[in-house]
Amino acid sequence: MNEQELKEMGQSIIDFNKNEGLKVGTQILHMPPHVKYNRYHPDVEYGFVASVQDGALHCHFWRKDRVGGELRTKANAELVPLDSILAWHLVRQEFVDRAMKEIEEKSYKK
């Protein structure tokens, strides 16, 4: 699968941002450069946007064996380059909403 085919399946975060659709809770797929747009590569991660500030994107990621169930990154969101992200709706939004609520309630953000 090449970059164009993958981007046709998801929506590029960069394009999403131009449309002002990028926001906290947007589900994403993170592809580090070495995976070469192979969404089945073991280093691909799924998660959601935690904050967008001054062009910087911070995300929380699901544990690979518990996508939609348990976060790998709870206490801190990770800074992620925009060019390695696609908007990718993988789980029901209620799972993301629940995870965001848990982070807020447990004061991980303090």
C-alpha cells in the first residue's frame, strides 16, 4: 500500500487541520517514517488527539493488545509530527470519550 492509497482510506491530519476539523478527541493512526505507509507494520499506533497548540500535536495511544480498552500513554500525551499522522476512526467514539474522562478524573494532566 502506498502513501496515496493509505491517505484515500483515512484523511490526512494536515488536510483535517486546514478544515479546522482537528480537535481533541480526533482518532488517529501514527506511522513512524520507517514503516513506509504500511498500516499493518507492528510499529503503527492508534490513538487520539489530546491537544493541539501552535502546530504541535499531542496524542494518547492505545496499548497494542487493547485498542479501545486501555491506554499506553495515560499520564502524558506524546508530541507527534503532523506528517506521520492520519485521521483514522478505529473504535467507537465512546471509547475515546471514556478514556479522556478517565484521564481528567484521575488528574493525570496535573
